[in-house]
Amino acid sequence: MLQDIRIRQRDYLIKITQILTQELELEPLLWQVLQMAVDLVGGESGFVALFNKTIGWQIRTQMNLTEPEMKYIETYLSGVTNTSSYSVTSDMLSINMLIKRIRSLNLPDIADGMGIPLINREKLIGAIVIFRGYKVSFTPYERSILKSFTDQASIAINNAMLYSENLEEKMRLDAIIKSVADGIIVMNISHKVILVNSALKKMLNTGNLDIRNFYLEDILRFKSIDEGIPLSEAEAGGWPLNPDSKHTITGEIFLYNQDKTIPVNISYTPVMSADNRQIQNIIALIRDISKYKEADELKNNFISTISHELKTPVAIIKGYACTLNIVGADWDEEVIHESLKVIEEEADRLTVMINDLLDASRLNSGTLKLYKTDILLSETCTGVKKHMLNQLGDNDIILEFPDDFPFVSADEDRIRQVLINIISNAIKYAPGSDITITGSFDDSFAYIAVSDEGPGLSAYDLNHVFDRFYRSQKTSNNVKGTGLGLFLCKAIIEAHGGKIYVENRTDRTGAIFTFSLPLESSDEEKSQVINIS
């Protein structure tokens, strides 16, 4: 009879081994291991605890244990975590001490217990604990058969743990790749694509097309190369010379199956084998540099424009001053008056441009400050109107404010600067038309809307009019300016906690610039540095 039991246990052990090698999911595997261990030695309940040097013991699955029993076991193991010396002997001694304590409690469903360590490559990874509800001790043979079982189970559990770690790492890596704003391509050494992120597909406009298994050269087709050489040529020259080598190329590539191009900067990085002797994969990071190129073009245009804009008033001032200074010339009073008026206007224009340049510089360095006081915007607008009378020409400024318009906490000089910039634009782009300044408010904000009767703005201008150095292509040749005024307006209003935007009028042609300012601000905000980061 005993021989038959041992034969059945042996056959069961072989069957268990086959089952364990087929399961890679950790939680289902631990449950199967516990069930099999309990059945193998005729147990009735038990648990599997895994061990980690960082977090200690954790019960991962249990069978037929009551809630109070589980709470007692978990409390005991948490104490072991804080005092354990992290060796197989000491930790299993703690497990056996736990079994002894539970046995001494004389629980109705636990009369005896046995704990067997789970060891893989001489490393403790956990333990299986089996309980019986009847007072028959576990025999040396049962301990031996359970030890043989746990030797197999330890391998399977360790493999499942590695699988889970790899799966978690893959999911983490996938999440990182998906969240990166730049395009990413992972390819093998033959340049066959293994993985791409959604940012790349969006960048190249591939739609729902699965571009895995494509080759790099089929996806990234260069129209022109500004810097660097193609990856294949770099590899022919010996790249990578070391594991930290990177290869960078800048140029214009075609969108997928289209003639349209975008400027990009591509950085290739090798993924080496463990011994750093062979390339396993190549990662390409593709960055769309359209905005950077646009910024460079705007900056170049700005330098060209500002050179001309500064040169013009200086030349005019010098010309009139030289004329007035001609020896022996007898200028009548009207000529002298008109000449001095031109000199004054050009000097004012020069001062505005220089101040804008200084303010832009202060914004970049974080030294442009606000000094807030309580101001009445209707009075500020009235003062701006008087100040600009000489510039209005055929234009007229109409003020529309309710009698109960509230005070706001703001830097009056900076708000005047905003209003002057917006009105100056209206004068330049809508000559001869009325400029209406309307005030309104709600519970939180005061609003100032400056409307003109000019041609309005194109859809592209509406999206870029507040960009640094931006000037409308349609009118830049005819209208003077540096492209800094509205950029400064936006920075100033947002620093006050408000917003500024522009839209075209719907009642007639023209544009409406509207900005808001909060009605209240704390004392610590009265003096602050404008930060445009």
C-alpha cells in the first residue's frame, strides 16, 4: 500500500513538473504551486510567500486560511522583514518559528505545519508553508517529496518572476516611447524597422499604416541633407567606433508617399551586446525642427528689418539736422518748425524701437519687472489718446467705458505700453479709420477691446501675430515695424494674470485686440519679475 502511494506521488510529481513548465504568469503559477503542494502531502491549507531583500516577505497567495489567521501571519512576517539577516537559514528559521507559534495557538483548523524554502541558484526567493488540521506530523518522506517539488517549483517561479519583470519593463519602455514627443524608430542591424512610436507616424503622416518590417530608407527619404551623411555611409566608414557613438544628420525628408517635406534632425544610437562587441539594434530619434527653422528665419528677418528700421530714422534726423545747420541759409520759421517736428517724430520712433529691444532683452534675462498700483483703465486710455494725438492723422480714437468701470491692480506704464502698441498697429494697418476702445468687466476680470476698420488678419496671421519677430508677409514691405510690439504685449498681459487675443470683426472689416486684467491681486504680486519661460 505504501509503495502504491509513493508511485502515485512520483507520477504526480512528473505531472506537476510538466504543468509548471507551461505557465509563465506569476499569480496563476503561484496558485497552482500551492494547490499541488497541499495535495502532494495531504495538507488542508497554506500559503506561498515571496522574499525580496528590499521589501522583505510578502504573501502572494493562500488557501483556506481565515482572515484572522492571515492577519496574524502578515503581522509576524512584517516584523521579520525589519530584523532579518537575509540568509536562507535565518529566514527559514523565522518561517519555522511562525509555524510553531501558529501551532501553539491551538486553532481548530491548524494542528501542524511545514515550511519549505523556494531556492533558485542558491538564492532565497520565497517559501511554501503547508498546514494540516489533524495531529499527524509530516514524515521525513513527505518533507523529501515536497522538497523535490519545490526544487522544480522554484525554477518555474523564478522564470515567471523574470517574465513578469521583463513584461513590466517592456510596458514601461513602451509607455516612455509613446509619451516622447519626438519620433522614434528601433531597427535591427539591417535597418529593418522593429518598433516605431505614434509621434513618428503622426510626423510622417502615415495614418494607420503599420510600418514595422519596412526598411529605414523606405521611411526616411531625404530630399536634401544640410549636415552629416546618411547612416549607411557612416556605417561603411566604421560607425560606431565605440558603444557611446552617435551619428547625427540634419536635412529635409519627405512625408510618407508625399512630395511635401519637413526639416528634421536625426540622431542614431547603437544598442550593443553585453560584451560591447556587436550591434544588436539601432535607435533613431527624429526631431521635427520646423519651429526652430521658422524661428531662425524670423530672427534673420528681424535683424534685417531692425537694421533698416534703425537706419531710417537716424538718416532722416541727420538729414534734417544737416539741412538746418547749413551756413548762411536763411530758413523761414515754418520750415524750421516742420523740420524740428520731423526730427522729434523720428527720435520718438527711434526711442520706441530701442525700448522694445531693451524690453525683449529684459524678458529673456528675467529682469523686466512689474510695479502694480490701483489704476482706472478708462483714465489710462484717455491719457494714451491725448499722448497719441500727433500720430493719429486721419484716424480718431473713440472711448466707450461704463460709468461704474472698476479699478484694477496693474503696472500703469506697462498697460500704457500695451495700448500704444495696439493703437499704433491700428493706425499703420487701418489708416483713416476710427479706432474704438471699449471697456467691460465681470466678477473677476476687466476687459479692454481695441477695434479698427482695417482689412483684418489672415488665418495664419491670427495664429502667429503674437510670436516674437513675426510680421505679416502681406504688409511687411509696406508697413514699418520690428515684430516685437505684440510679443511684448502678450508677455506683459500674461504676467498680470490676464490673457490677450485677436479676432476679426464680424460686423465689418477690421480686427479686434482684446486683453483682460484680473480685478484683484495679492500684495506679494504688487512687484514681480515678468517670466516668459
